[in-house]
Amino acid sequence: MTLPAASAPLSCLDVDLILKEEELQEDLLRVYYTIVTRQEDYNAHLKFSESILHTVEQLAERVEAVVVGQQAQQPSALAPSYPSSHDAPKQPRTY
């Protein structure tokens, strides 16, 4: 993930994505370590590889849910904005 420019403040979505990516990296390192230390034969390797794939798929779903949830909470830039009567500048009354 590319980080925003240094001068731009991080949004909640940016922070959530960074934290989820770090969590994913930590989980992948744990799984990889487990595979390397427990490889006894090809079948064991295959089972652990399937476990990695399942874990990665679950984490991808969790990250996607966070991203979709965060985007749903933020106002859309594509949504039309309708001016309200409160937004109109006040005209001085002339009597």
C-alpha cells in the first residue's frame, strides 16, 4: 500500500488499511514459519499450503469488509449535492 504524501493527514481508512496490512504480514510470517519448521513430507506441505490459502482468503475478506464499510461511511464524491436554503447567501432586505 502506498502511503499518502507526508504533509497529508492520514484518514481513518488509511490507518485501518495500514493496520490490516501489518496484521496480514504478521499472520503470513507465522504461517510460513510453521510450514518451514513442520515440513515432514509433501502431504504435510500440501496441507499447510492449503491452510495458508484459506487464511489469506479469510484475511482478504476481512480487509475488504473494512474497506467497504469505511467507504460506505464516507460521503461519496460522486453523489450530487443539492444546495439547501441555508447555504444561500443572505440578501440584505431593502424597505
